[in-house]
Amino acid sequence: MTQLCKNSIFLLLCLVLVSCQTKRQYTSKPSKSLVNPDSELLEVNAIAYHLNDSLSMTFLEIKNENLLYKRPDTTKAFYAEVRVSYKLLSEPNSRVILDSGSFYLNDRAGEENVQVKSVYAKFRLKAFLGTNYYLDIRVFDLNKKTKYSKGLNVYKYNKLTEQNYLIRHKDQIAFKNNFLKDDELSISCANSALSKITVDCFFKDFGPALPPFSSKIPDEFKYKPDSVFETPFTNGEFKITMPEKGFYHIISDSKKNEGLTLYTYDITFPGVSNSDDMINATRYIMNREEFENCKESNEQKSCIEQFWLNIGGSNERARELLKRYYGRVKEANKYYTSYAQGWKSDRGMIYIVFGPPTNTYRSKEDEIWVYGNEANPSTLRFIFNKTQNPFTDNDFVLERSPFFKEAYYTAVDYWRQGVVYMDSKK
């Protein structure tokens, strides 16, 4: 079969796949608003906590690192000014607003410079038990005249979801669910009927994602904890200490698997922490012999450094490749982590090898990543379907196809020639 014929078939399949989903509602954003390590976008984090059957609390964290600070006049300090607005919807893009509001935040800079910290806020929502919602949050930097968007799925279809728990670490509300070993957490729950909590422990190590053209069926993850223990629930909270590795899945109903998942990662997460992690995360562009040699080497640090030096051709170029590749690994961990680190996920693999997509289309059921001009027959489209997972709502599986093989190997070959793939395409 000729290459032209292959491309024509691939284009036809893509058009069919997209046309079959026209009834779904998608939001389209350029890749810079999804993940871009070089961007100056605000980092906005949000979590929901259900107070009772009719009210939920939203906690907001805005990193001040990229806020613009201005001085109103020569007699005053420098201030950042932010306006936050929000709309509670039944689903993304819905025109029916169930609850809404807006407010202002101000942050005063230090005497000499702006210290990197967070600005916090909270607000209540009228959200009723028995259904799910979508919270559309907009953050406006009034000094910079720029706007940032944050979407949050609010799960309130029962009292078992992770949003029925609120985590505190060192007396601060946690906007993440990954911690260090031996970290002590205090976890609140508004369900006063609870007397104890069951903790399922998982210590399995997961491998990297299969190539996008692979016909092999990924190993099915079966819900079978390595161990189980119970902890008392008193005065509306319980305490837990993080394990050395793996993750805890906390449930209030032993007959169902829905609950809160807490992960143990190294202090450098979402970055990589050591040579062994670097080698594992480089598997996507290494051949089998290179990977096995580095894994079995007594000098793993020298081995992985030599790998990058060989493909970079010089110390300067090797350092740039290291920075960009593991920068993508870090971004993948930040945005695509589910029950395994984000770089091991399907979306993480595609992001690391191909870079940020030109456009991303999201619906409740899937994500479509587009690379290149959508009118071009050779444009790549990766479709990731959301899967039901008791640990996370961030688990997406790629629709694999043999048509991705050439594109994948082309991208890998760019890396191996010392070129950051997709940078050369811009």
C-alpha cells in the first residue's frame, strides 16, 4: 500500500471519528493554556468539599509567581489585584447557570521583592446531593489585563466521592493528593454518621505506556489491595501517615470502591528525583539495548548523561535536551497523574514525545489532541477516552492505531538527532 493511500485512509478515519462526536460539547483551547513549561500563565488550583446535602465549599489557590504587581502611587507598596468569577453549570458549555458570583483579591508585595507564595480564597456553592456539576472559574489579573480559566468537576452524586473529604497537611488545606513518606495528614469528612474508615493499600509499580500504534492490550488493573487496615473517625476527622511507597485508597463503604486516593511520591515530584527515574522516563526514545544497559549499569548517572551527550553531540546541546525532555516529564506528572505518575500515562507519553498539541478539544467523555493545521491531511489527531476508575477522574486511554507508527518514529528520530520535536515545527 502506498504512503499516499495510507495517509488518505488515515484522514478518512479521523474525519469519521470526529464527525461521529459532533453531538458532544467540546471546549477548544490552544495548547499554551493546557501545558507549557515556558508559559507565563497563572497556576490556579481548586478543590471542592461538600458541607452537606445542599452546600459545597470551593477552595481556591492562586500562585502569585506570574501575577503583575503595580504601585498605585509613589507613597504606596506594590499590589497585585485579581478578580475571580465563577459559574456552576450542569456540564461544560451549558447555558443554564445554577449558581454564580465574583469577588476581588489583593496581594501586597514585600518590601524588596515579591516572594513566591499563594493567594487563597474560598466560596460556597448551592450544589445538591444526587447530581454532578461543572464549575467554570475565571481569574482576571487586572494589572496585566489577562484572563485565566480553570474548570472543576464537582461530583455530588453520592456521599462516597473524594470531594466528601478535606485534607490538611501541617494545618494547611492541601490542593494535591500526593505527599512524602511519613507525612501526617488530618482528613475531615462532613458525614457525622461515620465511626471508622477503611484504607486499602496498593504498592504495585506501573510501567510506561505502550506506543500509540501498539496492538498489545494493556494489562488490566484489578482492584485487589495488597493490605487493608481501619482507622477510627472521631470529631469529624481522622488522621493517617503516608506509606514509604504506593498509594492509599480511603473508603467509607466497604461494599463500594469509591473514595479518596492519596499517593506517596518523592520530594522532587512532579520532577524526576534520581538517575533511575531519569532512565525510566527516557524509555520512550531509547532502544531496548540502551535502556537495559543503563538500568543494569553500576554507574547509572554516567550512563544516562552519556546517552544525552551522544544524541546531543555537545555538552551545551545535551543540557538543553535534558532540560526540555524532563521539563515535559514534569508537566506530564503535573497534569496527567492518575494511579500512576503522569509520564507513564497515554497522554503523558504523547505529550513527552510530541510536545504540547496545537489544539485540545475536551468533552465529558474524551479529549482530542490535534497537532498541526486541522485542514492538512497529515495532521495528527489523538483521541483519549475517559475511563471509569475508582482512584481518579484523570484516567484517559488512547485509541491506538497502526497509522501512528510512522509519526511516532519520526518524532523519536528527531529527539535522537538532538532536536526537540515540535519546536522545529513552530
